[in-house]
Amino acid sequence: MIKLWIEIADKTAEYVAKNGSAFEQIVAQSEANNPKFSFMKPNDPYRAYFEQKVIEFAKGLSMYFFP
């Protein structure tokens, strides 16, 4: 389950880094009731991980945790 969560967070962060905050808002709204995307909610404890991955992907520094 953790592997799946990290894969979803990483892939979403990559797309947000490429497509911007408007894309992030669209995904957050469309997946608001999906627990697999809870990391996108402002008060979620894993929000910081997601935000850091967005920064890393934007700078070209990040790789996927799981190949």
C-alpha cells in the first residue's frame, strides 16, 4: 500500500511540476474524495512530501522512489 501511495504522489508531483498549480487544483478537486490522493489536502501529514517532490521534479532533481 505504501508503494502505491508513493507512486501516485510521485507521478502527481511530476505532472504538477510540468503543468503548474492550475493542474494541481484540477486534480485536487477531481480526486477530493479519493483517499489515494489525500496527500493533496493542505492539512494532510504527507503534504510536505508531495510539495518537496514537486520542487524536486521542477528542478530536475527527483527520481521515482520505486523503479
